Amino acid sequence: MRFRLLVVRVLALTTLAALTTLAALTALTTLAACRQGTDSGGPSPVPGDQPVSGSPGAAGRPGSSVRGTVSGIVTGRDGAPVAGAVIQVRSLDSPAKAIPEMLVTTDQSGAYSWSLQPGRYEVTVAVPSAAATSAPKAVEVQAARTVTADFTI
């Protein structure tokens, strides 16, 4: 009897974990679809969406800051570009840097670019349609410079 109760609890927890993962992947897929590139291959914001960190201010003006950029290309194991991959960053600094956008997506050529405050970040790629996630990469963003973080997933 105890064994059956244990099996039922394990199955319930496994089902809950699977549903949570499915819900997260569905949300990422929806966000990726909303931010999918235009016919020209460039990023297309959600209607009414305004870039926050994509417009660096001029140095010296109050309220502005010089930003750096993380960019790269996401390819599959076959070498083909992965369009619609979800890029996420997490600040590794203490205190953590503010990251205005939750994520960016790759365009049709698998390319992405993200303007961020100078600092240390962890970059991760997820491909919701393939239920795949990359290992995180640590990068250091410097003002007015571009750091490259390419991924194969």
C-alpha cells in the first residue's frame, strides 16, 4: 500500500513538472512569435512596443548612459541558422544591472543583437519549438563595444 502511494506521488510530481515546462515553452513560443523578424530579416517589435535598451543615449547628458552590445548567431548542429530562437540574459554583477527587455529573438539568419549597460552577463538561448536550451555563456559588455556570443543548439 505504501509503495502504491509513493508511486502515485511520484507520478503526480512528474506530471506537474511536465505541465510547468510545457507552459513555460508555450509562453516562450508565443513571445518569440510576437517578436519574429520582418520580411527584410530584421527584428519586428510587438505593435506599440518601444525599444528601451536598444537606443543608447549620448554620453554626458543627464539620464543617459553609454551601452555596449552582445550579438551573435545561433545555428543548429547541422550549421543552419535558427530563426526565432529566444535569447535571455541575466546580470552577474552585484548589484544586478537592470535589463529592460525580457528577451530578444533571432532573425531569419539566426542573428541577434542586444544593447546593454556595461557589466557581466550570462547569455542563454532557448529554441521552444525544439524544446532545447543552450548552456549559458558568460560575457562582459563594455561601453561602446560589441562582444560576440555565438551558439550552436
